[in-house]
Amino acid sequence: MDESGGSGQPRSGNDQPTDRHTGGTARTTDPAHPEPTTVDTTRDDRTDRDDEHTEPAEPAAAEPTKQTEPDPAPAPGGTGTAPRLAKSRAPRKPKELRGGLLMGRPFGVPVYVAPSWFLVAALITWVFGGQLDRVLPELGALRYLVSLFFAVAFYASVLVHELAHTVAALRFKLPVRRIQLQFFGGVSEIEKESETPGREFVLAFVGPLLSLILAGVFYLALQTVEPGTVPGVLLAGLMISNLIVAAFNLLPGLPLDGGRMLRAIVWKITGKPMTGTIAAAWVGRALAVSVLIGLPLLTQSGALGSTAEDSVGMDTVTDALLAAILAAIIWTGAGNSLRMARLREHLPELRARNLTRRAVPVETNTPLSEALRRANDAGARALVVVDPDGEPLSLVREAAIVGVPEHRRPWVSVSGLAQDLTDGMRVSAELSGEELLDALRATPATEYLVVEESGEIYGVLSAADVERAFVKAMARPN
């Protein structure tokens, strides 16, 4: 099976005119009134709401602001002239997310083995070793080495299953972040949705299809070896395990491949991808309940090849535990699929430009009280510490401002409350959706410097503003 994800939030409306860092007045945002997602920086695109016109007290109590082109007026600044802002270095590309031990990059996609795989490999080695002891008792302790080889070969088959999804996604020009082999199988993390239900169906079906082909290959190979030998037992085990993988993934419920196929069918019929997701997710939840109840009952009835007398004691507990784990995975995956679908619907609305706070430049030795006065005069909500040439050095932390009593602010310099800028704390104003979230996740911080593609400073993005907008977007009905 494969999965993808993202998040978004609505764009804030505005009730005051906003200028850039070098002058003019600022306007606050009204997140309850979203505007179109495009930003025209050449005109004042405000909504007149005189009854809500408020002037901020200080950056710590600010709401997100939207930026427009700067006026030619000089920067406000009480006594003295505020240093000019130089162009900032372009932001670096976000770091690649890891997911365990890197095994390789087939087709340019990193393949990771999660730590949980070693647990399931040990479990398979133990269980399959017990089976070998009954079939090939002469192996002795070597049966566990054969069992370990089976576990590795089985997960190699799972990797082929996931590579089928990856190749199909790349064929449809859908980026794949990574493949991860974990406790119960593998995951291909595809970053974007399929554009059509037909492509979605193909993308989901190729995985089980490859598992069925592998089962056929192992069956043909089985005909060429002696039954009851190590190669015969291994090939038979791999054939059966691939049949199980294919059959399990074809079950019509998310997050399984069969659920994605059902989603594509409902999407095709209704014309609404979200309707298909809801239908397949609820079928997945019903499937989870069926597995939880039905798997132990099937074992007890002997329908899976064992007699009721054999299915007692420890075997019964093991079957119930396995059923509970499978049911939990399917139920959780179905719920996550619903949440992912909601996130994707709001993803395009998340834009760094819309959530950026207007900032004023201050030099390192500027007292906090003076810096806040300049910010209030300019209607700004953030402070950027710069050198005499206007090159940004650090960002004054909002939480640090709150922690300084008012009577101490004339004696505290802004440099003591600032966090030094790193390349990861510089983000492009053009980032939106999952690209923006990836950039923030790659370098956790409370504030980020937002820059234009030219390197010109645009403002400061607060992680708290992004979180609030994210929560508000998720609370909105679809």
C-alpha cells in the first residue's frame, strides 16, 4: 500500500492596509474572512472595516499580516534612522526526511528499513524456523539461518510490490518521497494525488498485480526442485506469502490497495474524490472490525487448516493478538486517509506570503523599548536584528519579548532576545502547501525570515501563526 499527506489552512483576510518593511502603515488580518489565494503586490487590496481598525501594542501580541509592495517613504524609527535592509541569502532546500536505515535509491527514490522491520524479521525467523523443524528436522540449528533468509526474501518481495507503485507514480509524474519497509509490509509515500480516477486505480492495482506475478514465478520455480528440500520449502513459502500479500491488499478498504481501487471507482461514478475517500475509509473501518472478530473465529472453526483442538492455549492468544494488530492498523490507516484527504483539500491555501508578519530592522544594541516603539509606529509585528549594512543577523523571539517586564525593557538590548539565523530559517515567500510545511519541519524554530526570490526580505513567519491557521483550516467543514 502507499500513502501521501499534507496540510493547509485558509488565507487570512485583511482589514488594514499593509506595507512592506521600509515604511507606511500596517493592516491586521481577519482570518474569518478568507480572500482569493493570489496576492497582488502592486495595489492596496484591502477590505474597509473601520469598526475593527486597531493598532497593535507590540509584536508579541500580533496576528499574522499580509505584505504589499513598499512605499518610497523612509523607514519609521523614532530617534535616528533605521538601518536599511540588505538582500538576504536565498533559502536552502529542505533536508530530506529519513525513515530508518537507507538501503538504496532505485529510480532515485530512497528506500529505508524502519527499526520495526528487525522485530518482524526476528518473529518470522522464529515462526518459520518452527515450521522447518517439523518439515526438515535434520537441519538442526541451521533452520534459523534458512528462516532468516526467508524473512529477507519475503521483504524483498514486498519491496518489489512497493516499487511497482513507485514506478507507476513516476510514470504519472507524481513525486515519491520515499519507500519504507516496516513492521507490516511497506509504504510508498507519494506526495501528490492522482489527477484522474483511472490513474488512481492503476496506481493501486499494480502492487497486488506484481505480488501475483511473483507468486507465479515462485510456483514455476517450485516445479524444478525436489519437494521437501530447503529450496522447495523456501519457494513454497515465498509463493504462499506473495499470494497472501496480494489477497490482503486487494481487500476493498483504505489504507489497502483495494481501498484505493474502490475509491477510484466511487470517484469515477460520483466525480468527487472526497466521496470516494469517505466510502473507502468507512469500508476499511468495517473491514478492521471484521478482521478483529472474524480471524479468531476462523481459526477456532478450523477453516484455516487447523482443528479446533489444536487452536487452544497459546495459539489462540497469538491469533487474537495478530487479529487485534491487523485491525488496529487498518482502522488507523482508514482514519488517516480521511484526514489526509481533508488536508489535501486545504493544502493550496497555505501560503507563506499570507501568513508573514511585517517586520522592522533594528541594530544589535537597540533597547527593546525603542525597538517596540518603532514597531508600533510602523504597525509591524516582528523585529529583525541587522548589522550596519542591513544584513539580517537574527530574529527577536516573540516569547522572549513577553518574558521581559516593561520596566526592564529600556535596559535590555534586542540582541539578547534574538535567535541567530541559520540557512534553514530563511524560507521563500513563494512557498506554499506541503513545500512550506517541509521547510518548517526541516528546521524547527519559533520564527523564520521570509525572503523574496530576489533575496529581498519580506517579513517574519511565526510558527505559532502557521499552527493557528492549520487548526482553523482543519476545523472548517469540507
